[in-house]
Amino acid sequence: MTYRILVIDDDAQLRCQLDATLKNAGHVTVLTGSFTDALRVIQRHPPHVILLDLTLPDARAAHWVAELNRAHRPARVITMAPAYIPPPTPPADDHLIKAFSADELLARISVQVRRGAQPVDVGALHVDPSLREICWNARRITLSAREYDLLSVLFRQPGRAMTREDIEQALGLRESTRHVTLNQAIANIRRKFQDAGAPDLIRTIRGVGYAVCMDYARPSSSA
């Protein structure tokens, strides 16, 4: 699966190295050199994982990353430092001592994403991220990997409209085919939910983009 990963480090060379490693593994990256800029990024594009350098000049408030995401969108926070540094309060989810290998970084990210993937039940809707499974009234709705990833992106901001550009970027779609690919994925999801007797999950916001319909939690009348 493609994850959106926010890298916060003021070392430009290391940011480039992390960017290459993560993109080669199929992830989408956002890079920033300051904690202050990162807060603005988090508000607009909530990431799955945050890699935070604890030696940033403005990292005294590093705990705000953990608090912000636990309160709003559950990103996993992995801190980084050249040597052991006492963890911020509240602590991050994991800590890496520089220099770490690409394999170790990717393994740690995989572990944290799995730990953060908890099943969610809202009304008749059941979502199990670890199994990548969605059910309506106990009936499984079979989605392709891309269709599930699309819903995962929208579920990170339920009820809030996301632009087509933001969705396409989060999914890592190819520039030449991204519009057609997104349209097809949305059409497929709508058809599959309709076949399952579920209400339309994706709401089109004209002139803006798409959002998860907040009425999706209502049980089907045919249940």
C-alpha cells in the first residue's frame, strides 16, 4: 500500500536520501525543514507517518505532533536523532538513531502503520484496515487495492472535501492518466456499494472535489 509520509528534517541532504528511499518503496512523501511548516502541512494533508528530527531548532514542541494527530488524525510519529535523546512528552511511537539503513526505516514504518490500523464500526459500516476489508450490514464489499486506498484517503478527513489534485497526489497516480484513473475508481466504488445495498459513500462537491458522505453510517432499510 502507498502511505503518505511527512519528513521533517533540516538536513537537506538527508531529506533527499529519505525522499528517494521512500519513493522507491512506493510511498508519497512531503518534505519540510521546520516543525512550524510541518504543522501547516499536517492540517491540509494528514499523513500516515511522520518522521521527525528531534534536533530541529524549533523541535521543543515536538510533542504537539503526537497530540495533534492523536486528537484529529492518527498519524504514527517516528522521531530521529544522531544519538539517544530523552523522548518528548507524550512520547512518539518509535525512535531511530541516525544513521539507519533503508531496510530498517521501511521495516519500522510498516510496523507503525500496522499498529495504527484499528477496525472501525460506524453504524452498518465496518472497516478493518489490517485486513483491508469493508463490510456493509455484514456483507463484504470487494474493492481493488486502488479503490481501497482511495477510500482510505477520504476517510482520513470524513465529511471534509478533498480536491482531485490532493487525492491524486496522495494516491501517487501517474500524471498522464491520473484523471481517468480517479474517475474510474470512484465509479467502481459507487457501483459496488450500490450492489451491496449501501448508500453512496462518496459525495461530489462541485468545483472542489470529493468527500465521504456523513450519512453513510445509516443502516440499510433492507437489513
